[in-house]
Amino acid sequence: MKVRIKFDADIVLEGGNMKEIKSKWLSLPLFSNEALNHSLEFGEVILVEDGETYEDLMTAFDKA
């Protein structure tokens, strides 16, 4: 039997500016080696928002 399990999670990152935060995100090891050995693929970033005001910051994140 072979199944695909899809899930989402939230993480809060802090930094001096969006470029620094994006750099942290891109270098962050999100999954264990065991998970990576089972055909794990990252899907997409669904949401980037201010951690206090919930303002949508996806465009700023994409441009950083």
C-alpha cells in the first residue's frame, strides 16, 4: 500500500527585515532525515502575514 499524507503547519520567524526572514526560511531544516528519505517534497508557501496584525505580507516576501 502507498499513501500520500498532506499537512500544513505554521512557523513564526523574526528578523530585522523581510530579506533576513526569507533567508532564515530558505535555510531552515523543516523535516527530519527520515522524512526526507521517504519522497518528501515541499509543496508551497500558502500564507505570509504579520505575526501581530495579520497583515498579508506575501508580496513583500516574494520580492525579498
